[in-house]
Amino acid sequence: MMLRHVGIEHFRGIRAAKWKIDRRLVALVGAGDSTKTTLMDAIGLVLSPSYTTQFTDADFYEFDITNNIVIEAVVTELPDGLVKESQLGKDRSGLMPDGTLVHDPVDDAEECLIVRLTVTKDLEPTWAVVRPGSDDIRPISASQRRRLGFFRLGERPDYHLRWARGSALSALTDGGDGASSVIVDAHRQARAAVFEAEPNALHTAAATALSSASVFGAAVFDELRPGLEPGSATSTHALLLHHGSIPLSSLGLGTRRLTSLAIQDQAMESGSIIAIDEIEHGLEPHRLSQALYRLRQRTDANRLQIILTTHSPVVVKALSATDIQVVHADGTGSTTCRPVPVDLENVQGTLRSAPEALLGRRIIVGEGATEVGFMRTLLRQWDEQRLQEHLNSTAAVGVVLVNGGGGAQSLQRAKNFHMLGYSTCALLDNDDTGIAASAAAAEVGGIALHRWSQGFDIEHEIIHTLSMDGVQALVDLAVEFRSEESVRAVVSAKLGSELLVGTDVAAWQKQAGIDDEALRSAIADAAVVKEKEWFKREDRGEEMAGIVLAHWADLTNTHLLSVLNELQAFAYPEPTGSASAGDAHPVR
């Protein structure tokens, strides 16, 4: 079996969703509250083999019970037993190559069943098979839905470690009722064992009951003795897999989930559909990688379809870009599932370089490590101020910082995230004329670009903006990283003068006999000398931002402040009702 279409109306956080699926391995990613779990719940309900599913008013979109919940699933590669005329054979529809559904499985169409779950305000669910262009519907029973081969692995996998009705272990048990006979025999032996036990406290209590019953004239008992109730343990639910004498239910969550998945893999027929919520839950990276490898083998062999959700960068990096679909909720109840386009330039590299970005909402692509560290410190400062004012932090907004890798690559990564539906901006240097045309096109396409002054990178922008006290603090920080001798030597080389003395920038200016701007240029040029860079690491970018914050007053009416204000507005899109960064405190 293979799930090909899902349609949802008025279910929980989804007012409307239409999702087409053409792959056997699908990983749903997206920010928190993007309705990924609701999608999985909807699939689980429409294909559920249960006949006891319960609904409440909370399952209706915005609690509006005047609009029915409607969930439809289109399933292809149907089992022969289900499409016999005595079953649902007369109710098959067709799925055309372009994704259109037609009434009959004509030559060019794949045969399929369209299963619809409807829940009205009386909270009674009904499952039916429907066909395009027809009002005729035919009920589909729980046993028929079970033959569609759907299995869901969530946070509580213990059910499939038991011989419970409908569990994977029951499906592996030959004869169908084999588990029942085992539990009945075991219970009979247990009853006999209790009867044959040596006299104990239970027997003493039974003798007391016998004596008291005689006094009350209850009945004439020859003997009262303890024993197990004959029908008290006939449910196979009590049968549980054990490791030696240890029940598997007492083992770790990851072990239980993987074992449950392994059992289901063997229990279901070829073509099963397995939905896995947060596949990484409870698993270390090495076991997670092995599970993904195994599932990839199974889907590549066309033996099953896997639909999973994840919040793990490990999973994103391990998958092919074409396995990934990005889930977006637009705030009005509309949910979309967007596949990663195969024609995006270096999209695989983009996702593997910054897998965490797919799990956020708003992405800031920095030119390199310095920008990422620099912005991280500023965002933390802004967050602290906002939290004091009971406003959302970047964690709540879903802001993710991404290292663009420099130049054209940074711009390409920003384009890729934008094409995947993420609000994206980029903080880029302005010293590479080779990307000017591409940058202009990106802005026209909707990507917000934030750039330093013409010809500047971040080091030049900051060093040319801060007061000389601020520049001194940066030089002192560079000395911690590179030593006095190294810093002096590089600055001296940029000035074209003899070796400077000390690390006092005012003294350097006197020694070289130059003005402020010439000194600033030399220091900034020295900061970015290849293989001797002062701040080209995230942690050093963070410390550089600390100096900027300490000298925030120097930024008034500067291009640096303008860029930072723009980035702050992007990171916190909702109106704050407060002054801008340049008007008040540096963390605003």
C-alpha cells in the first residue's frame, strides 16, 4: 500500500490542507506548532483499524462544531483481498499521472481507494469509501481498514510489545488464537498451583470466613480455600515480551520504540504504511542512524512507505533533500506540505550545513562565523530586554542563525531557505562586487539583504564606527587571541611603518603620524589578514558584539546601527510599541 493524497477539513489546528505524496520515504519538518503532529493524527484516524475511536469538541477547528471534520486518504497498491468484488472491488477509483482523481481505474490511472472519515457535531465518526463525481458512498469496516496496512509508532510503543488485539505481535502469532490458548493454559496451571499451595495466611483467612459463615447461617460449606477466579486473566493483553525475566515495558523508551518498529516491520505485509512520530525520540545518534538506514533499505525495495516527523538535525542531515517536506501553517488554518525542489542549486549542501534551520520559522543567514556569533550575542541581549517587558524571545518566534559560508554561497543558502517557504534575511559583507547582480535579484525575489557600507566587511564597519576607546577594546581583545607581537606586526605591515611599540592605539597614531581614519583602516585591514584573522570564529564574534554593546552610544546615526535595527525588526516581527535600538537602551 502507498498513501498518495491526504485532504483535511476543520480538524484541530487545520482548517484546510491538501497534501500530495509521491515518495515512499517522507520526512515532515518545520517549526513547532506547524501542525505536523495534527497531520499524522489525521492520517492515523482515517486509516485507523479501530472501531472505538472517540472525538470531542476540541477536535473541531476552533471548536466550531457546525463544520464537520472531514479527512480523506487516497491509497494505491491495494491488497488483492481488499479489491475483490465481494469486498471493495467495485468501489475503486483512479489516480492519473498528474495527480487527478477519476471515477474509475482507467488504463492510464492507478487503481486506488478514497477513504473518507467524517465526524459531525454528534461526535460519531463514520468511515466510507467515496468516488469522484459520485454521491455514492460505501462504508468501510475496521477489519477492512486494517488490511490497508497502516501502523503508527508514537511515544507509547508498548502496545505492540504485547499480544493484544490488533498488535504487531498478534499478527506474528500463527493460528490467530495461539496467544489466547497460551494464556488460558497458564491461568489453569496458576489456579491449580494456588489450590495446591501449602497452608498459608490465605488459608487461615478462609477458615475464619468458614466459621463466621456458619454462625450467620450463610450456607453449609465443607471447605473454603483461596483460588484464582476462572475468567480473571484470559485477556492476551497480559502477555508481554520479556528479555529473560525482565519485561520489555521496563526498558528504555528508545529500545521499546525500535523493538516495536522491528516487530511491525516483520508483521505487516509488503506495502505497509508506517507513520513514525519524532523518530529520534529516545534514540542516540548511532541507533537513529541505523534505524534510518534500515528504513531507507526497505523503502528503496518498495516494500513499505514511511512517513515520519522529526525535530532532529541528525535526521535532516541523514536524509536526502528530496525525502524532506516542509510543513507550514499560515496562521489562518491553512497548512501546506512543500517538497524540497530537486532543481535548487546545492540544496543538499544547504540542508546538511544548517539542518536546524528547517526546524525554525525565521532564518538569518550570516556571511560567516563572525556574523553568526555577533548576532547571537545581540539577540540574547534583545531577548533579555523583551522578556523583562513580557514580550516574545527569538526562541518563541523561531529565529535560527545560519553560517552562510561566505560570499555567493551565503546568498545561495538564503535563496534556498526562501524557496522552501521560510522568512529569510541575509547579513552580507559589501566588499564583493561579483555578487551585486545576484544580490539585487535576491532582494527583488523577496529576500531581505542587510549589508555594510560599500567596500566593508563586519570588521571594517565596526572599527570605522566605534570611538577610539571602542577600537582600543577590540585591539585588546585581539591581543588575547593573537598575542601582542602578532597584532603589532600585522598592523605595522598595514601601515607600512617600522614595528610599532606597545598596544595603545593612541600611541600608534602618534608613532605613525596619521589621522584617525588611516589608523582605523590599518587596524581593520589587519583584523582580516588571511590565516591571521582576529575574529573569524563564532565565539570571537560573540565577544566582539560584547564590545559593541559596551560602546552602544558610539552607534548613534550610523550605518551600523541602521543595519542592526533592520535585523532586530526581522527577528521580532510583531510591533513592540517601544523605541528603536538607536533611541534608547542598547538592547532595545
